Amino acid sequence: MGFVKEFAIFLQESRAIKFGNFKLSSGKESAYYVDLRIVPSFPHQFRKMVKSLQNLISEKIGLDSFDYIASVPTSGLVIASALAIETVKPLIYIRQKPKDYGTSSLIEGKIPEGSRVVLVDDVGTTGHSLLNAIKALKDAKIIIDSAFVIINRLEGARENLEAEKVKLYEITDILEISNVLHSEKILDEQTLGRIKKQMSIN
């Protein structure tokens, strides 16, 4: 069984993905809810996910093409931390807003100007949180041209990042996961249709 098929079934069985009617933090309605914060509670699946991400990065851009791993709190940071240990790469993270004490820096960690980073997050939807991180990195004169997520929700993230000259890669996407679950008779035709419609209207 390939990783994506195994991962899709695991997400459904662990309830990391749920189908129904959900209101997202953006206020949008969604036919599904995905929460990868559950995955680290299953260490074998978590390790497979991180290794799959490492393999994807290695295949797409090469592990020598960047100096640092960057992420955004909180769920992306858990994945990036594990990846940093596996690849022995330094890690930084970018806050959504500066803390109101101390240095009030957006970027946490030590990184010199001109360093090359790869950006890691759990899920890409519209790419809003990734875009905030990209802006902070560019403002700090750090080179960023690639971002990686575990799941692409196919609601504009790739196109929005391309506008900033950053290429988005993913292990899998919501359509691939939904098709696996549909072929396994876990997801019905109606729900699959709702998910496809949600992608096309965003």
C-alpha cells in the first residue's frame, strides 16, 4: 500500500479528517475538516509522514538547496521540528504577529541575512499564513522560493504563493485523499461531489 492510501485511511480512522458541515476560522463553510495536530499522537504514522515530507523535499529541490527550515506555529512547527532533527538542519519560526515584550521580532531563532530557507506547514488552503511568513522572511533579507505542506486543500494557496515567486509542493491533496476514501467505500458520492465543488468555487 502506498503512503498516500495508507495515510488517507489513517486520517479517517483517527478522525484527523471529518466529513460533514464545518465553519472554518476564515468564516467559510467546508464539507470537511482536517486537523493534522492529531498525527503526532500516533508516533509511527507521524514518523512516516515526516519521512515522506523529507523524501519529497529531497526529490523536488534537494536537501543541499537550503540552509534553514522555517515554519509557523503551531501545527506546522511540530512537523518542522521533527524534520529539522531528521535532516540536521537549523530551524526558525515566524510568528503571525510580534510578541509585545522583549525584542518584538517576528522571526524566532538565529539566522543571518542571505540564508536560504524552505518553508514548512501542515496544510495549505488559501496560503494566507504562509504569505505572512514569506513577507517576514523577505523583509529580513532571507531567500525563500519553496514551501512544502502535508495536504493542499486546493483553494488558492499554490496560485497565491506563485504570485510571490514561491513554489508550493505537497505530499497529497484533498482530492487525492477523497478519491482514496471513495474507492475504499468510506466516502459517499455526494460528499465527494461537495468537496469537488468546494475546490472549484474557491
